[in-house]
Amino acid sequence: IKLIDNPGSKKQFHILESLIQNEKCTEIINCGDAGQEGELIQRWVYHKAGNKNPVKRLWISSLTEEAIKEGFQHLHDEDKYQHLYEAGSARAIGDWLLGINASRLYTLKYGTGKNVLSIGRVQTPTLAMIVQRHLEIVNFVPKDFWEVKTKYREVMFSYEKGRFFAPEKAEEMMEKIKEDLFTIVSFEKKKGKEFAPRLFDLTSLQVEGNKRFNLTAEETLKTVQQLYEKKLVSYPRVDTTYLPDDQYPKIAGILKGLNDYSSLTQSILEKKIPKTKRVFDNSKVTDHHAIIPTGVRANNMTGVERDVYDAITRRFIANFYPDCIISNTKVLGETAGYPFKATGKEILIPGWRIVFGKEENEDDKGQLMPTFEKGEQGPHEPAMEKKQTQPPKYFTEATLLRAMETAGKQVDDEKLREVMKSNGIGRPSTRA
């Protein structure tokens, strides 16, 4: 570990070094961020300063006064976080070996004297995913196929066994079903619940920004960082969609502060605010919690800031609304011995959906169904349609972010795949 050649860094380090080596010092408390990076940086400092004293660890995920006081009352032994330090250390060594050395190697070998070729444990596998997708698209050979559907009582039914790759088979079926009545075999209606979408972590906010406002991941990160600096939202570089339990007593205050949304918050504030494991879970929060509004009065925002702030705020409010109650319908029918199926969804009680705009709710509606009786029969309108198989789509920023987050799915080795499950490639703060 070397000291950076910077007068400010050197001065600050020597202050810490003299305090750590002072004979009056009997113990050190590591108050770094409760995460890999926080663990690594602090330990590097007191290792470099030649520390011989025992170390305790302050582990908090919220910077409220109560959380800090409680953290100091329950300090942990440093040994408990040894693995975290080793993980951070391995990451730094990996960057050194791969990022620095491989970049030099590839630049000298393949850079033709003009280009720096940058290699890294995040960018190189991400580039590989993009190349692989490109090759799948370039080498894709489209195939014709035929679909048979039929309309009965204004509802579109699809042939249950899927598509035909030989047109004569589809035509043969068309001839048979044209002459026959359509019979309802079963009609099933099930009530169900839909939960509000989870609070935002940085990746899901970047995906939303790209899909809804056409922002790049970098633009979303920059915008949410500005909102954070204006004290309008909580810390943004996070990879959790949960809040710690000690945040619950503050929810009412935040909701009251959202003056521009009072028409939506009023109904929540009139009753006891619900507390669910889908929102509050200490075990799913490390150094920072999900991105939420702070309840500070929202003035002087640019148009883009307003869009991103609105998305964060509406999602926060929606998580304290009742669940959306839906009815899922599945209808099976048949004609001339061929099975057909139709599904539909009806929103019975919108619940949290009323917090969102029309276009967001529109995406999620199925076809509305009349009530069918088992055994009923009638004429129908069959149709045959020729289509082509489609190549996979090129990545957008939104789909690439998701692919980086779930990259472990593509690993062949089962053990590694399991380890990769909760990690993916890169960190939320640097994927942009």
C-alpha cells in the first residue's frame, strides 16, 4: 500500500498516523461505510499507519442520530468482517493484475501504436456479452411459420400446441375447423393480488430512466446525484430495494413533506402506515438503503430532475398503498378436436396502481373476458397468419444493465453460477 503523492492526502494520513501511534491510543473504531469498500479503505489506512491496537467496528446502514447512537452501543469485533476485507482486497488485486497489466499487454500487442486497449474485470466480460449477442444476430437465419387463431364471442383464442412450420399442416387444420362449431371446455376465474413494484436501487432506476425517459445510465446517475446533493432523495449508489426497520418511524414525516403529492399521500396518512417485509428488512440492507425521497420541499428542479424525482416519489408512495386486486381468467375451447386457449386479466381494485400514470398501467392489461359457460357452443372466425422467427434484439442501455446484473445465469460451472447469482458483473455505482 503506497501513499498518493498529494500534499492534502499526505497531511491527512500523517495526522491519522500520529493519533494511531500515540501511546494514549488504546483502541480504534472503524466507522467506514458498512460495505466492502468501506472495510477495505479504513483497514488500509491503519495497516499503513502501523496500528498495534485492537479494532472495533461500527456497523450502521442509516445516518440518523438514533441509528448512529445505537451503533456505538453495539460495536462489533473486527474479525467478524474479515471476509469482507478479503473480498475487497481480492477485488483490488484483481484490478491490479488484470486491469493495469492486461491493458498494457493488449495495448502493446494489438494497439498498433495508436490505441490504448483497456481491459478490465467488468468491461471485458460486458464487451463479450455484446459481441456474443451481435454474432447471434448476424448469424441468425429467419424461418417462416404459421399461426392459427380463432375469434369466438369477440375473444381471440390461440391454438394451444403453438406454431406450424409446414403451411399445408396449418391449411389442413383450417379446413377442418371452419366447418365445426367452437365449444367451451373450461372457464376459470381466479382472484389474485399484485404487489407494488419494489423501491428503486440504482440499477432499476437506470432501467426505468432508459425505458421511460430515454436517458442513458450515465444521465440517470448524474441526475439522481444532483437530486441527492439538493437533499431531495437519499444516497443513490445503492444495490438494495429495501429500507432498514429504523426508517419506519420517519415514513409519515417524509410523506407529509411531499406537498405536491398530497392528493396521493392523504389516504395513507389517515390510517396506520403499513409495515411489510417487502419494504423493511434489515438483513437486506448493508451500507445504504433503497432510493427514496427525503420529504424536503422540492424546489428548483430541471425538467429531467423532475421526471426522475417523480418516478422515485411515486414508487415510494405506491409501496404504502393497498395491493392491487386482479382477476385472472383462463378459457379452454376446442373445435374439430383441436385445443384452443385464451387468457385475460381484469383489474378489480386498482390499489397502488392509482399512484401511477395511465401509460404505466396500460402496459399491464390483458384482454377483458365475458363470462363463458362450460359446454356452450357457437360459430367462430378462424384465421391463419404467416410470420417469421426473429433474431434476438441488440442490447439497449436498460437491457444491458439487467444483463450485467444477472450475468451469472450464463456461467456453465454450477458452483460459480451459484456464487455469481447475487453479484453479477460490476457494482451499481459503476455500471453506467
